[in-house]
Amino acid sequence: MNIIPWKPFDELTTLRREMDSLWDRFFPETPFHERLTHEWLPTIDLTETKNKLVLKAELPGLEAKDVELSLTEDVLTIRGEKKEEKEEKDEHRFFVERYHGAFERKIKLPTLIKTDKIDATFDKGILTINLPKSEEAKKKEIKIKVH
């Protein structure tokens, strides 16, 4: 009778291979899959005051001319492109982790907006969008009558 050494992580390796195989069957290598793993989206903060929503997006390395905004119904779209820096002739790169290329971020707004009063500013890589609430969307206090 031979003694076989027990390798506790062999079962996990087999499970990992099976899970990878299952994942690859459902999500084969496609351009969409490639975008999922390499796409950069700006981070945002969305806050609400009594009269407006304020959205702030971090867009480092971009300028206002590199960004487009649009509003369709209750979805705000921020789209743009960050250009790749050109490599110098004698330059050797050890790491290239910064993203470049086109991006698009869609944000579903939680309330109706006065589209003609939207204001956007860009300062030091921060895009600030003021979205005034429509009158219907503002909170209204309802007084309770006592009989």
C-alpha cells in the first residue's frame, strides 16, 4: 500500500479551474468583456439640498473641453476622453496604470430637474453640476387639519 501525501489546497485548485471554465462559458472573451476589465469611470458624489441636486465628478488630467454632458429624462450622462501621453524616445516604462481612452458614465437622478437651469463648472479636475429641482419635485409640507 502506497502512502500518498495529502495536499490540502489541491481541491481548491480544482474548484478554481472549474469556476474559471464555467465563467468562460457564460462570458467568453469579447470586446464587451474586455471593456469590463479595463474601463475607467469617473468617481462621483451626488448630494441633495432642499432646492437642488449637486453632482461632483473627479476627472483628473482632463479639461472642460474633453467632457460632454447630456440629460435625457432622468438620466445624466457624462462622457469624454482622456488622451494617452506620448512615450518619449528613450523612455522605458515600468508601470502604466493610468487610464486613457473614452469613458461614459450614466447617472439616474432621483428627482425631476429644471433642465433650463442646469449649471456646470470645471475646476482642478473636479466637474461640479448644479441640478435645480423642479417645483413638483420639491418637498412640500402638508398641514393636517384637526376636526
